[in-house]
Amino acid sequence: MTITNDDTTAIFDVCQYATAGGLCGVPLPDGRHPNRKYCDEHQPKQSKPKKKTPTGDDVPPRTVNVNIKTPTTPKRKGDADAEAVRAGATVMLGFLPMAFAMAGDSDCAQAINDSIPAIAHQLGELSIYHPGLKKIFAPMESSGEAMAWIGLTMALAPVLVSVLAHHKLIPPALATTIAGMFGGVAQAGNASGH
């Protein structure tokens, strides 16, 4: 075993593989890499060499995969939701012709009533792409948010009609009609005379 010490490095000229009796001790070959520690027998197996890529005329052209996304039909999980939206829209929109009829406008009431099935169908189709419509038109199927908004509207409408009638911004006949729809609260604006 030869040890050379030149201030910073120590080089072992024998295999440093630990055996039961000490080190292997087989001399390392001349011209070896300076960091080599083991003889040929104890040298760790090298990983498989990397495959050389061919060069020159033998190289096949590189292929490039291009994924072109085409329009696809949406997943139809929402078919049941769309049907619920259609049904809910039909019921909710059914109040519009009734309101026009109560106001005495039977022509508009009939026109709206005739259009309700087509409008409800289109709202159902849109609900596939915009799930928020389900909250409005199918409240029994979702969180019931629409019913809360309708309740707020029903609570605020008499106040609004009273103020509008009081300041003569709507005709008294309309205020009376709306008051009938909301339980007579709208009449308070007409009765005060301010």
C-alpha cells in the first residue's frame, strides 16, 4: 500500500473494498482515474450506457404530435337539470301573463303566454352551459336561492308601489291592480294623500 501525501490529497494504490479481514488490497491498475477506489473484481456495476442517437443520413425525421381540439358536445349530466329548469321556468314565467292580464293588457298577456314553452326550452338548454340558471328556475333541485329572491321581491313590491303611487308616478288604477296582487299594501300610498 502506497500513500502519497502532498498536503491535500491521499491516494491509495490498492482496492479499498472492505472484507472480513480488512481491505481487499489488490493493487489498482496503472493509469486509473484518480478517484478510483476498487479493483476490477469489486468495482460497482455501471448503469446501462445511454443509447446513442443516430446521426447523418440514417436519422429518421422527427415526428410531432399535434392535438387539434374540435368542438365536442357537452357531457349530458345536466339533462335532468335542464328538464328541471324547463319545468321551473314554465311555472315562473307563467306568472307574467297573469300579471299583464290583471293589469288589463290581454294582448301582451296572450303573446307572453304563447312564448313561454319556447323560452323555457331555451333556458333549459342554456342551463347545461350555465349551471347558475338552476338556482333561479329549479329551486327545488338546488339551494332554493330563487325562492328567497322571489320572497324579497314580494316583500318590497308593495312598498315600491306605495311610493310610486304616492308621488303619482304610476296611475291609480295600476296601483289598485298591483295592490290586489300583494294584499292591498299598495293602497297605503294612495290613501295618505301626500
